Amino acid sequence: MELDYDRLVDLVTDLGYRLLQTGAEIYRAEESVQRLLQAYGVTTGEVFAIPNCLIVSLTTPGGQPITRVRRVGPHGTDIARLEAYNAFCRSVCSQPLPFDRFQARMDEIANSHLAFPTPVILLAHLVGGGAYSLFYGGTLSDGLCGGISCVAAGLCFMFMSKVGGSNQFIRTLVSGAALTLCALVLFQLGLCGNLDKVIIGALMVLVPGIIFTNAIRNVMAGDLTSGINKFVEALLIGVSIALGTGFVLGLSGLLM
């Protein structure tokens, strides 16, 4: 039976798209799609990816070119789903599946996604912000206030994400402002003694560490365009953090 190359390109492009959506590095997405094509006997496949676009192309034995382009929208990082898709890709490369089973398995991974409830996420913000405030030399009261301020930022970020219509730059800017305002209120109430430790510790939840790390990895892997793209994204998020925090601190300085 002749291989359905159109369906094959659709499937491998979809998997590459899902890898990028979960925060996979560019080289990982490109290599995964390339290996999948080779697993099904395609040696004429070409894959090109940048953070917001994936292009997959091949030429059939009859000389017919087939190309798919998928735009990758705004996304974060989902390590659990990324690991599942990566493991699935490795298993298919070692033992190719029928196309129907291929699609069904991808859908199973998507449907079995673990989404943490809001209280658990806010608890993580509380613990993370508090721990960082302690790490930077704050007292126990500073750690508690840092955690509370971090929860304020988390609530603001989640609310703006659900409402929609705002990009990550705006969400981070407003969340940084809300976090700083909460820390100032707690400081004025006398609940913490080191405002700087509280704010710095709480701000760590907004720092784009994974984005910056992926930028460096992309550059080291030779994907300069993608690396610069991610580096600029991390830089803009850093600017939004500074703007949100600086606005509230500057305003408080004028009013007090």
C-alpha cells in the first residue's frame, strides 16, 4: 500500500507544532520532525522552525512537493506535556505507528494533560516568593510578606490571562505593579522590615528564566534567529518588570 504523504506531513507537522507549544527548544522540534519523517522512509524532508512558525516540506517519490506551514501562537512551558510528546516521538521513531493510531495517541496526550487547580498554583507562589525573600537575606516576616506579594502577582497574572486581550508584556507589567503595591502596603502596616527583600523575592516569579535559558541553548545549537528572538522576548519581559515596579515605587515616593 502506497504511503499517504499528505497525511504524514500533516501528522508530523502537528506533533512539531505541539512540541513548540509546550516550550520545546527549536532544535528539539526540528530534529523530532526530521526523525519522524525518516522513520516512515522519507529522506527528502526539510524542517525549519522559529519560535512562532514551523515549516515542514518533502518531495514524494513521484516528484510532488508537499509543504505545511503552522503558525505558533503565544505559549508558555509545559514540562509534563513536553516530556510526553518527546517520549511518544522516540517510540514512533523506533516503531512507526499506523496514522490513525498516531493521531489518537497525540490526542490522548493532549486530553490527559494535568492542570493544577488555582489554589495549588497560588500556594506555589506563596512558597516560592517567601523562599526567595528568605534567600536574599530577609527575615521570616519578610518571607511571609514576600509570599503574599507573590500571590498578588499570581492572581493578577491569571486574571489578565483569562480575560484575554493582553500580551505577556502588559500582564507582566501590571503583575509587577500589583506585587510592589502589595509589598508597600504590608511594609506600611509594619508587617515586614525589609521592603527590598520582599519585593526582590516576590519578583522572582516573573523573571523569564526558562525563556533566557532556551535563548542561550538555541544560540549554542546554531539557531541564531530563534536565539535572538527568545533573548529579545526575555529582555522585554525584564523591561516590563522594571517598568511596573518602578512606576509604583516612584509614585509612592511622590505621595509619601
